[in-house]
Amino acid sequence: APIAWSNFHLIGAGLVVLAIRAFYFPQVWVPWAIAACGGWLAISPWALEFADHVSQSAHSIIAGVIAVSLSVPGIYGAKGR
């Protein structure tokens, strides 16, 4: 599904930019934005109606769960800032 690949590229590029920003310029909102991108990746197969493409759906869900999981330490660590 072409929409799936566009979604992967757009959100993936956004995650790269946010990760670089989090590394060099840590701010409270960056881990939350990463979590939001990950959440979107996890639900996008149904939101964009490509859930019937099993491989693309699985990759999207797995990438989303990983992004959210990796943002959690940043979210809890950001409370002191």
C-alpha cells in the first residue's frame, strides 16, 4: 500500500529528527513527541486502512511499540527538568 510507505517515511524522518533533537537539545516535550509518533505508527494500519497488508502492518506496529518503549525513560526522566 503506497500510503503505508509514505507514512513510514514521514514518521521515520520525524523520529530521526526528534531523536537528534533529544540527544543534543533535551527538552521535556521531545520524548512525548516521540511517544506520539510511535503511537501513531502502532495504530496507523487501521487508521490508514492498510491492516490487510500483514507485513506492513506488523512492521508498523513493531516500530511503534519500540518507539514508545524507548521514549518512556525520557518521559519519566524529564520530570526533574
